[in-house]
Amino acid sequence: IISGLAMNISSDFTVGGNNIGQVTLDTTQDSVFSGRIFVQPNERITKNGIGGLRFLSNSGSAYQGSLFVNNGTITAVDDFSSIINTTISGGTISGTGAFGPVFGLAGFIAPGDPIGTLTVGNTSINSLSTFAIQAGTIAGSNDNLKVNGSISLSNATLSVTTGQNLVLNQVIPIIVNDGSDAIVGTFNGLAEGSTFTSGVYTFQISYVG
């Protein structure tokens, strides 16, 4: 267990190195890992504590193990699709990079840094999870989740923060599926074609594109 206020690591960070290592990061202030993070397939990092954590480099797909996000926000800037699974159990994942398969048990998926596209593998988001996006807060840009694989929405909550840069009848893709799998399920209370409001705007939702 590594605990403290913040960790800013510019060199390579290795978990175990013997394919059985586990590291728990319990930080209360924002931290940055700018070097590579070496995690073997049977190893994992667990994020506790309210401090955020930015992953900047996955050169050579060094991170091949698991990631558990129990608290705080992990922001992926680089392509971390080599992570074999990311489990969200109270924390948040965000960024404009990529994660591998994502299991949303509780917590938030919030694409963007602060605005943009977050790419993921097979993803399931259950009823204790929230999918949070920004729409129209920056002209010409909106958050979205690009899914390379399957996507299952088991009554997850949809949260939309709106700005002043939206246009009447504008289509805003919030989940961009790779086309090989249909979206399974719906957001909580939002059946196909239903409407909802955020700020002064009314939206209509579709899961079929």
C-alpha cells in the first residue's frame, strides 16, 4: 500500500515484476505517472483515496494487468487498452486515451479531459454507475465513449452537463459503437425515443444510431 498526499513519478513504475504483485494507491491529492507503468497479466493496481491520478504513457503496452478504481479519478491520456480489465467500484475513469474492457459496478465513466473521446473495449455499466458527459460546453466539441466491442447498459444513470454551444436538432453521439455489436439495455428511465431535459435543453435519446 502506498499512501500519502500525492505521487508524481516521472520514471518507470513496476508492480511486483514477478506476475503476482499488487499495489494499492491511497492518495488524497492529484498525482501524475508520466513514466511507463509495468503491470504483468496477473498483477493489479487498486486506486483508493480521493486524489486523482493521470496515466500519461503506456509505451510498449507495459500495463498488461488489472486496474481497480475504488475512489478518485483515473485519467488515461495515452492508449492503455492493454489493461486486461478495469473495474470501477466507486471511483471514476476519464480521459482522451483508452482503456481495455471496463466493468462499471459503481461510480462514473466520464469521457474527456475535460472534453473529448475516451476509447474502451467491451464495457458493461450497471445500475449503480453513472455515464457523465459534457455537451456544448466548448464550441464544436462534445464528450463521447468509443467502444471497440460490446456495450451493455443495465439501467445506468445518464448525466449530461450542457453549455451554451448547442444547436437545435443537433445530433450528439455519446456512445460510438464499432458497429459489430448492438447496444444492449438502456439508461435508467430512458427507453428508446424517450426525452429528457438538462439545463434549458430537451434531448431525445436513441440507441440504434
